[in-house]
Amino acid sequence: MKRRLISLFMAVMVATCSMTGCGVKTSQKENTESGYGSGDVLSEKKVGVCIYQFADDFMTLFRDELKDRLVEKGISEDNIEILDSLNNHNTQVEQVKELINDGVDVLIVNPVNPSFAKEITDLAVGAGIPLVYVNREPDGDEEDRWVDNDYHVSYVGCDARQSGTYQGEIIEALGFDTVDLNGDGKLQYYMIEGDPENIDSQYRTEYSVRTLKDSAWKLECVGDEVGNWHQETARQLMAKFLEEDKDIEVVFCNNDAMALGALEAIEADGKVVGQDIFLVGVDALEEVIGCVLEGRITGTVFNDYISQSHSAADTAINYIKMEKVEHYVGCHYVKVTTKNAQEILDKIKK
Ligand code: GAL
């Protein structure tokens, strides 16, 4: 598929004065002579960041790590502007315009709605500002446009299909007889989705279940609700479902915040994970890894915010430095169970 080929395609940066709004030609010459990226020069560059919303556990980890990496690489903290798009596409578009007017040298955008990425790309390209999308992948047609037109636009993130597959595999590894608690030959599962418009939600919902079906497990969906990535929403959904007292064996949550909400409701109902029910999430938040180690959550999938935010910062800086940049920078998820939970915990606590 063309989109996958993007990962192999290299865009070579071309210096234009309008690109940074501050005389790149001169800077490029100076930089070549003095070793560009030696803190001093890079520290004068401005980075504008829009996060789809600050009220999101995973994106908070990502955002803090991104800022640290930019600073570590030589961008001055005063020149990094990070805005909360409040989960509103129009707000985000206005913020992108503001950042462009402020003369940022590069944009990093976590789109509110990746299906409308074209509007943001056009603003950045029109202003000659390189753009790095993170976490929420724009669709294939949009990515093809960057390649076809040699736009200075990239995406950094993981393929959410892998996280869904890993959730399915964590359950599969327990063995059907262990998970089929009521012994009816079918797995009763409940799905709590993130934002249904979001590709991560769609793929995790689809691939978690598909993995088990592909292994010839019989499944029965006893409920599929939208928790919007949010802990308290998931807690309420789970509590409501448990009140109905239907058979349920596995709860799939599209992220860990929602798994924590589901866990609260499960424990309030007197159920024990691992005995009465199985529960999986995605992200590997520190609290969830702790629960995995205690056996209170069956497993999760590490959404490596460290490597993703570092790649995003490095990609943005490579654009500033006019170095070669890939249009697609991927990363891998990691399955987390009791076997490797401590290892992942040590990694994120470093
Ligand atoms: C996912 C993450 C979720 C949420 C979402 C926002 O990758 O697993 O917890 O942060 O991104 O788009």
C-alpha cells in the first residue's frame, strides 16, 4: 500500500526564507559553518505544539516527555508553546493560525480530528512551516499528498492494530477453558471504546476481538459502549452493566484510564479480576502496571510515549535543521503481563 511506502520515502528539506520567517538562507550558511544544532542557534528556534486536549492521561505523559526532549536537544523552554485544543477542531485550527502568526519554525500537532488534517496541513504548507503530526494518524489519502507534493509534513506514531492484536493475545494466552468461566463454550466480552471517531479506538476494538476469532474462539459481545478515553465515564458504564447481572468474562478497554474505571466498578461489585472476570487495557500507565503486578488487571499494552515523543521532537528538529526527514515514523507496542510488568515499570520510571 502506498501509505506504507511512505515510511521509506525521504523528504529533503529545501531552505526558503518564508519557511522560518527569519532568513533561513543566512541561518543555514551560519549553521553549516558553525555546526548547526549546537544549542545556541537551535535555542532561537520556536516550536508550536497543539495537543488535542490536556485532560488525557496518556497525552499528558507524551506532552511532558516531548517538552523535555525538545529542551534536551537544544530548544529553549521559552520558545516552546504548547496549547490545549480542548478537543475542539475549530479551536485547534485557530491555534495553528496563531502559532503561524507568532513565527514558529515548526509545528507539532496532535489532531483533534485526524479526518480534517488536510485543513491544518494546508495552513502549515501555505505558510512554509514544517509540520509533524503525532498520536492520531491522518488517513492514507492525506499522507499520500505529503509524498506526492513533497510537503514537509510527517506523522509519528504507532499502528493501533498491533495494540488490539496484543490485547487479544493476552487473553488467548490464558487458554479458552480458563477464560470461559461459565463453561458455555463462548467468550462473553464487554468492550469500552475510546473516541469512536479515532482510529486507535476503531482498530483496538476490531483487532482485539479479531485475534481471538482468528484462533477459532467463539465470542459473544454483551455490550459495546463509548467511554471516550475517560476513567469516570468507563466506571459508570461498567457499574451500570454489572447491575444487570449478565454473564461477562472479559472486559476490553481501548485504553488504561478506562480500564482503571472499569476496575473500580468491578471491585465495587465484589468481583475479583483473574477469578470472576478478566480485564485488559492499553497504554501501560504506571498505576495500571502496578495493578498488573498485583493481579488486579490481567494485562495492558505499552504505548511507548517515550520513543514516540522523542521521535516527534527529533523529527521536528530535523526539519528545523533542514536534514532528511521521513514522512512516516512508526514505533512498536509491547504486551504487558505479570511476566514483564516490572521491566516496563523500570523503563518508564527511569
Ligand atoms: C491513544 C491512547 C489513549 C488516548 C488517545 C488520544 O493512543 O492510548 O489513552 O490518549 O491516544 O488520542
